[in-house]
Amino acid sequence: MSFDPALPDDSVNVSRTHPVREALVLVAGIAGIGAGLFVAIALAVDLLVPRVPPQLESWLFDGSWLSVADGSREGEAADPRSAVVDDLLMRLSAHWPDHPYAFRAVVLEEDEPNAMAFPGGVIVVTSGLLDRVESENELAFVLGHELGHYQHRDHLRGLGRGLAFGLVMTALGWGGGGTARLFTFAGLLAGRGFERDQEAAADAFGLGLVDAEYGHVAGAADFFRRLPDPNDGVTERIASYLATHPVSAERIQALSRTAEEQGWSALGPVIPLATE
């Protein structure tokens, strides 16, 4: 046997796969794991939420942490429309007689139009949204829609998913950076199906409350009809509402179909919104 000295093969540790392809596979793998993780968390939260008694939810989230939002800060007056919003909320919730919440409306001084359902029965409406609604009927549908989220406990599902996903991200050491953003983006895409179903169910519930209050649904969807199509270049101040309440021609048509199927009249008086 003869010894043949030679340099080591430098290519043994070099992948024969193109680096671009490897990068795409890596990104796709991370996105897939992120989407799968989000769906698993969402399903787990959906199983747990119905087992949380509303009384416990109300005890944990009594709304006192939002007192600063309704003008209770020193030297700042509450929005004069707060009483109008709260009164309308009480009237609408009366048509859901077996609800387990002590509902409360809070007007947040914020230019961006938005409305949000918080755990414990607190519905936050921004002054920017009140500036844009043109009738009580429009505001009634917005509030009724948020009440629909309580009826299906979507608000608790959203909170649970967000907290659980954030904890998992932190536990895995993905609390920041590009990887975290990629996981978050993949998770949001995976969860869009849940959000669409929740929005449609809340729409139908809210529209039913409007009909119960006024005897018709005229004017209920006018606020949504005036919002720009998000695909047409949404203005910055309206973007936050569209992010949480996506509006489309299909959604508005679905409201009309729901009213027709339920026999709710689309004709009736539209009431101007009181200012105080």
C-alpha cells in the first residue's frame, strides 16, 4: 500500500443546493411553523373560553383600568356624548335580556375612528368614530356589532390568543427581530378565517338588535358604506378601524341578505345622533 499525500476536499462541507433555494425553504419552514403554532393556540383558546364564567371575567376585568379614558383625568372634561353612547348601549343590550355582563360605554378621545369590545363588558368608542357617524342608527349598529362579539365571546378569544401567542414567542426566545415578525405575520394569516367568521356573526347579531330597537334596519350600514375600500389606498386615520373591522362590498351585501332572510325592513326613519 502506498501513501499518496493530498489536500483535503474543501467541497465536503459545501451544500450542493443553491443558497437562494435554501433560504426560501428556511423562510417557508419558519412561516409554516408560525402558522401551525398560531392555529394550535387559537384552537386551544377556543376550547377554554366557553369554560370561563362571565362572572369571573367581569371580576377580573371590572373596567376601572379604563377610567382614564372617559375624561376622568384631572382637569379634563368627559366627552359630552358619553351619556348618549351609554344610553344607546343600555337600550340595545336590553334586547339581549339574558346577557351576563354589566355593560359600560367609554368614549376615548382619539381622532382615529374605532370601536372595541374589552373583557368585562366595557365597549370603547373613539371620539373620531362619533365624529363620523351621521345617525343614531349607524351608531346603534356599531354598538350592536360589538355586543355580538360578547355574545360569541370573541373579545376573550382575541385576548387569550394574543397573550398565549406572546408567551410562547417569549418562551422560545423570539421576542423580537425578523424571526418574530415573520412568525407573527404567518400567525395573522392563519387566523384570518377565524376573524371573518366572527365579524359576520357579530354583524348578524348587531343587525338583529337594531331591528329590535327601531323596528327596521334602515341606516344601520350607512357608516360602513361611506368607508373607503381598503384596496383603494386607505387614509391613515381610517386604517385602524378597517384593520379590526374589514369592510367590503361583500360584507355590506351580506348585511342586506341577512335582513331579507330575517324579514327585517330596510325602510324606516333615521334618527339624528344627539350631541349630549
